[in-house]
Amino acid sequence: MVKTKSLKQKNRAYWIKLFLSVAIFLTIIPIYYVIVNAFKDKNFILTSPVSLPLKTFTFDNVRSAFKSLNYPQAFMNSLINVIISCTIMIIVGSMAAYAISVVKSKELKIMYVATILVITIPFQVVMIPLVIMLKNLNLLNNYFGTSLVYVALSLPLVIFLYTGFMRSLPKELGEAAIVDGCGFSRTYLSIYMPLMKTVTGTILILRGTFVWNDLLISKITISRGRMTPLIPRLFSYASSQYNSWELMFAGTLLCAMPIIILFLFMQKTFIKGVVAGSVKG
């Protein structure tokens, strides 16, 4: 009986490893494809798209894409959107989650469930009303207006992660703070906020990546060229260079590198935060 159970566990582990290996392989292929072709000339891409650029290695594609995208300005536009959006998400989301977790109220529980249900609503359903609202508030072609859309779409998930983490913490933490004379706000700032670093890191990666890689929201809320973020600018650039594969690969690499670097430095925080935030959702 013990041998049979052990054999089943080994078979299960084998299939899990096989599945994960295939998933990793399929994930890495597009990244590899972009990196190797960003440094080749067009003819070599067409004849040998998966081979390394050992003989035809060139930085000309990257330099040309960097200049055509007006990379520094586009990079700053994307960065501003990420900073504004993530700052509001973290402040509002953590405060809302703190109230939901600490205050015993049926109304807050109902609001929490309603907030989570918003995740199931597709953006296309609210897209036109949002644009009309931003236009009436004179927030089109405005960093803050665009960021508010990202915040509205992201807050349900942010609140869910923060609430799950806070509910996993011992209640004695808050009670001890109250005994020591801390008020509601002081307990949040001094006790809970420092403990939320891992979840905050996860939110920065998840929602920061969402804002950075967004095309649709930027296209419908920003029409001024000087305010256009990286991804919409890459889309326009790729449309005008549809035959220049080497330039499209180089532009894609330039847009993806900041997020790849961010994830490489914060991957441990990301994994810890996902686990912590889903303990008691």
C-alpha cells in the first residue's frame, strides 16, 4: 500500500515537472526570439530567425529604434503613468483593506464583495462611459486622468491582495497597538503598513506591468504625441515599419527591458507577496 502511494506521488511529480518544463519553454521562446532578432539584419532574420546573431551582430537596429521612438520622452511618459497609478493604488487600496479587515461592519463586507465582483466586468463595458466622464472633467490628455482609469481598474485586485494578507495577521497585533495608545490611523501606519512590504512589491510588479504594457487605455485617453507612452508609440512605429522586422524586434526589446529588469530584481518579493495575499481572500 505504501509502495503504491509512493509510486503515485512520483508519477504525479513527474507530470507536474513535465508540465512546468513545457510552460517555461513556451514562455521563454518569444523572449528569446525578440532578443536574438533585435541584433540581426533583415535578411538574416528571414533566413535564420532562431539562430544566434554571431556573424551579423549589430547595434544599429537598437540605435535606430531608440531614435525613432524618441525613447527618453516615451520612457518618461510611461514611468509617470506607472508612478502616479501605483502610488494611488497602494495608498487607497491598503487603507480600504485595513478598514475591511479591522472594522466589524456588514456594510463593509458587502462593499468588499461588490468590489471583488467588479473584477469580472470587462473593460470594454465601461470604456465609453469612462472616456465621456474624463472628457467632461477635462482629464483627457492628462497624466492624472489616464492614471485614474488604471487605478479604477486595478483597485479591486489590490484590495483583494491587501485584505487577504491583513486577515492572515494575528489580531493581537492591532489589539496590542491600541493598548499602547495607538489610534486607528497610527496602528495602520506604524504596525500594518511596514508588514505589507511583500504584498506591496507584488502589486508594484503586477499593476506596474499592466500600466506599462497597456495600449488600449493610453490610445483612448491620450492623443498628444509628446505625452504618448512607450507601448502606443511602439504600436504606431511598428505600423509604419511593417516590413522592417529588425527594427520592430529592437523596439520591442527596448520597451520590454525595464519590466524584465524589474521582475528579475523583485521576483522573490513577488512570489512571497502572491502567497501572503492569497492566504485568506
